[in-house]
Amino acid sequence: MGKTINFNEKLECKGYWWLPNNPNETIAGVLTYIPNEKILLELIGTFDSKKDFIDTFFSSKSEDIIHGLTSNSEEITLVNCHPSGSLNFGCPFPIMKYSCQFLIIGKHLDEFKQKCFYKAYITIPELSYWCSPCALTTTISIDKDDNDISTTTISFKSKSVLINSVSIDDNTTIKIEGGVNYVGDYFSPNIRQHTYINLLAELI
């Protein structure tokens, strides 16, 4: 699996931002995501640097799509972005703010309904207790001399274990899979198996 993003936690991304029809006009800014509250992009300047910044500030309009590239090299798409801002006449640039409806991490979309293939891994803590992940294998060896346990081996495969798969329609499949997280070091290994949902969708 790739990097895990927890959308129940606040997210802040620093980077450069631009409009899809003018990718060479990039503006530095910060994206802030607060769960169930806001998706806010704050730009240091405006997307049209050729115009007077005061005129650009007052003529700013909503943008269907804004693209971004964060300091972690993550592609960002912001959808349905509505402007606001603050203007200090003693400062040579405005601070533009866009309140956005949707945030997409990992891909640049030219429009919200663009045909794409999506994959999402969804982890629900209680799911592992309801459906065993079956990802770990435990082997016990018995010593013949004293009839006691001599060796206990715990093993797992690097690939996930498919438990069940359901096709919702021609473009969407939901899989229940088992996987293993292996962390720690040589002296303190930590092995945890869990069940998760793998959602595959081709949206048109």
C-alpha cells in the first residue's frame, strides 16, 4: 500500500498552485484541511500576475479546478473553489483565499467528472474482529524428547490475502483483504494483521 492519509485529522500542505489552462503561472501558498470544517487555499499573490494586483484582486472569480504540487511532491486537485481575500494597500501583493468543495490527493484532474481509475484502501478497526484477516501463519514444532514446544514460527506473505470480492457494477469492485503491518527493529519487532477494504473504481 502507498502512503496512508487520515482524513479525520488536520492536514496542511505547502506548495505551488496554478490553473490548468495556465500551468506556467504558479503561485506559492498553503492548503489547510480541517475535517468537517473547511478546505482552504491561501495564496501569496494572484493567478494573473500581468494585471495590476488591485484590479486582479477585485475581479477574482470562482475556479472549477486548481492544481497544486506540495513540498512532498504530491499532486493536488482542488474542486469548486470560491475566492475571498485580504488587501493591504501598503503591501505589494494581496493574500488570496479559496474555499474549496473537494480535495483530491495524488492526481491532477482537468475536470471533476474526468474518467479515471481510482483505488482506495479503507481501514475500519472493528472489521478485523468481524472478519479475520487470515494473513499470519503460526507453526509450532514439538520436541520429541520431552514432548514440549521447541519452536514457534510466525510467517506472512508480502502480498495481501484476498478474502472476498464483489463487483458492484462494470466499473466498481469492492474487495475484502487481509494484510500485515511489520514495524519495529531487530530486538522489538511488532507484527499486526488486519482486515481492510480495497475499493477499485473506474469513473466515467
